[in-house]
Amino acid sequence: GAGVSQSPRYKVAKRGQDVALRCDPISGHVSLFWYQQALGQGPEFLTYFQNEAQLDKSGLPSDRFFAERPEGSVSTLKIQRTQQEDSAVYLCASSLVTSGPRGETQYFGPGTRLLVL
Amino acid sequence: GENVEQHPSTLSVQEGDSAVIKCTYSDSASNYFPWYKQELGKRPQLIIDIRSNVGEKKDQRIAVTLNKTAKHFSLHITETQPEDSAVYFCAARGSYIPTFGRGTSLIVHP
């Protein structure tokens, strides 16, 4: 079946511009995570949804970052007034359930590579 | 919070050799330890995982070992092949947020 998809794959923004990154999780997956991956680093947690509820946003670096998943499927990560330090790959991952021996595997999307000039 | 250290950052081996990547974690509540392979420009893909009630798990040429007492876990790849070349990430998860290591770039020379 279809995996996790993200769009756009690449985004170049001028400093100060707002951007919106989209994630389409695997159908039926309850949990959705956003990560930020800097060059040469591992993914770093940004925020987590269980269905439409945002249960944890402790990883969002500033109040310029906002995420939503209004109908419990597609999610959007919005960055307002982008700064150069926001340049990174933004990864989305979904899993059937949050934890437990069945269904906890996270499936990643291809990422959106954001470059802020 | 959880802290995951991963070593080495780069590992170069000859085809057919074994490769070992090691990770340590700090939170004794962590109970799930996945390993991901990420090829250049591609998405991370799960290759193997282990839960804290198991000490070792194997899947063909790949194995993972876990020492809960010492809080470390390792990835073992035997009979390496050039297509194993990629960046490998370990992660440790307690309730729901996985913390990733910084990655190991594995290069397998033909």
C-alpha cells in the first residue's frame, strides 16, 4: 500500500516568509510525529499527534512553529517568519499505535528539505 | 530527558567483514530500541528493533543485542555488502517519544 508522503519535497524560502509542510500518513495510522533533521544529525522530535489531538509539542523550537491534524489524518507543519536556522529536513512519521509490540513501528515519509535564504 | 550516544560516527569495512555499531542510553525507563537505515537523500527505514524484555534478536545478517543493566545496545551486520552502505541510526523510546543517536555512516568497500 501507499507509504507516508510529504509535500513539497523541496522548499526554498526567503527569510521572514511563512511556509507550510504537508504530511499524508498511512491510512488508519493513529500516531503521527514530526521531526527535524539537521545535516549529519539524527531526527529530533518536534511534536506528536494521536488522531487529531496534539499530545506533545515540547520539541517545537519556538512559537513560530505550529502543527495541526484537524481530521486525524493529514497533518501540516507551519513555520512563520522563517529564519536561516530553520533550514533542515522535516520528517513526518506515522505508526498504527503509539507503543506496544504490535503496530508501533514508525514509517517515515521522504521529508521536506527546507532551505531558508 | 533521554540521551542517546552512538559510536562510531563513521565505519569503513571491506565487503564480507562484520560491522558493529554501539549505542548507550540514559533513561532506564526506555523499553523499545529501533534501528533505522537511511540512504543518501532517502527516508529512514526500520531494519530491526528490540524490546527491553529480550536480550538479542536476529534477522538474517542483522542482529541487535541489548544490555539493560549497562544501558547499551548494539547493531551487528555480518557479511557486509556494498548495498549496506548508508547511515544507521539507533533510537531509544520510553513512553512514546524516540530519541535518536547522531548516526553512523557505514561504508562497505567492494
